[in-house]
Amino acid sequence: SSDPSTRVQYPFDFELTATYKLLPDGLSARILVAAAACNTRHMPFSIGNHISLALPLVAGSVAAASEVRSPAARILKLDQQGLLTGDAEPAHYAQGAALRDDPGLFDMVLEGFAPGQAWVELRDPLGPGVRISQTADAGGEHFRFVLYSDGGKTFFCPEPWCGEPNSLNTGRGLITLAPGERYAWEMTLSII
């Protein structure tokens, strides 16, 4: 929760509660953000998870042969500093693409998910895969996935974000809570 040291950088009172659950096929993390009733204005924020998966997923497999799938509609373009340019292009990952065949997957932001379809999968050619999905109580217009990797060699990060990179500075993709309001966001990791 907020305290005098957090208010120096973020001038709002809040409480954040994280609940983690083991599931039969994975785990979930539910984050509840509550804006304090004493706030004098709307509280802006974004939230996400910097999950990293070790590659390969299956011992003996070829890491770069792992395939990424997602129903995302758009890729948000990044500049050389890794910040969003404001430009977008169509995404083409519904059928999947191997890490070794698409270097763009090493540093990318995906958006444009149909309701209930905000997910990214990483599938190992020798076995199971992982699906990272996100949901929120108030809809998913702010859902993004930030993908990052070391060239598909040792790790892949399919980071679910509710908001955009640098959103507190740009104002794009922010969630705002009125004093006393709450917002729940959940990330689920499933073995597929």
C-alpha cells in the first residue's frame, strides 16, 4: 500500500493485493488495485508481469524452433530506444511463427485482442507449450503483450501488460480509477 516514500514518486494513495493460485494445468496471479477514497483526483496506472520462460521448454529440443502463436490484430512499432512510435502494422501470428524465422519476435508489442482472446502461446516442437493469457474486470481495451528474447537462445518473455510501455509518461493506454474505485487484472499461465 501507499506510504510517504511511494507518494514522493507517485502522488496517490492506493492498495495493491496480489493473489496467486496453483491450477491443475498452471498458475494464476490476480492483482486488485484499489484507489483510496481520499485521493483528490483520478489515479492513473498500468500493470503487467515480466514473466520469462527458459528455452528450450523441453530438454533436448531446439530453442529457436519454438513457435509463437497469438490472435493479436496489430504489432505496435518501436523506435531504437524501445519506445512506441505511434505506428502499427497487422500482426500475423494466428497460425504461429518459429522464433528462428521471425527476428521481430525478439522485441515486439502486440495489441488488438477480441474479448476473451488476449493470449500468447509458446509451443515447443518436442512437447508441451505454455499459454499466457490476461483478463480484467473492466474489459481488455488496454491489453498488450510485450515480447522479448535473446534471439530465441535461452529465454522468451511473453509479458502481459494492461497498458502500454511508458504509459505514465505518454498517457496512452492508462487505466484511471476515481477515488474509491477498484480494478482487477489477472494473468494465467497454462500448460498446453
